[in-house]
Amino acid sequence: MDYLDLCPDKVENYEQKLNNFYTEHIDADEEIHYCLEGSGYFDVRDRDDKWIRIWIKAGDMIVLPAGIYHRFTLDTSNYVKLMRLFVGEPVWTAYNQPQEDHPSRQGYTNNFVENSGIVLQAHSVE
Ligand SMILES: CSCCC(=O)/C(O)=C/O
């Protein structure tokens, strides 16, 4: 477990980090983010490759399976504090899209997209 306090005063290379977080990528391991303060957006792809935007605020938790394409950005609050939970040692390597041959991507596709009864689908909001 670690904490990420994402604001300009507390993070080295703030702009670069934000750019990296907003570049579409996968991770090799599952990541759980619990929002302690502030807010922001996680975007994930639905099965038709449309973005689903998830707004997280204090008290919200999101589980990102290994291999899911995603990205993160702040909202107008410009601040988020996240508790990040993971199994074993944290590996913060982001694999930028496309990663169709990466084992975690193949695992995600097989387990969540092909064999899941739950269909992730984006809905447009008027
Ligand atoms: C602001 S934490 C989310 C950044 C991210 O997308 C990621 O995969 C970190 O490992």
C-alpha cells in the first residue's frame, strides 16, 4: 500500500506525471485505488473501445483489473489523494497502448471481455 498526493507542491515532475497518467495504458497487475481526498476521473474502455468516464471522490474505491486500458486525470478540484493497494511489491510500470500481446492484456481479454456475462458499455449522456 502507498499514498499518492497529487498536487503541484507535493509531487516531483507534476506535469510529466499527469501526462503519463493521462496516456492510455495497461498495468501488469491489478490496482485498487481508494480516494481519501479530492477527486478525479478514471477512464476505461468498453468492449466497443468507447471511453467510460468514472468520477471518483473521497470515499470511492476503484479496482482496475490487470490488462484493462485506462487513463487518469484530475477534475477542476485539481487535487486528489489516493491510497493505492496492490498484491506484493508495487510495480508502477505503465505499458502504453497498443499492448495486445502483453500477457496481462490477453488475460483481461479472455477473462473479462470474452467470458464475462457483464457487458461493459458506454452510454452517452445528453
Ligand atoms: C493517479 S493514480 C492512476 C495512475 C494510473 O493510471 C496507474 O496505472 C498507476 O499505476
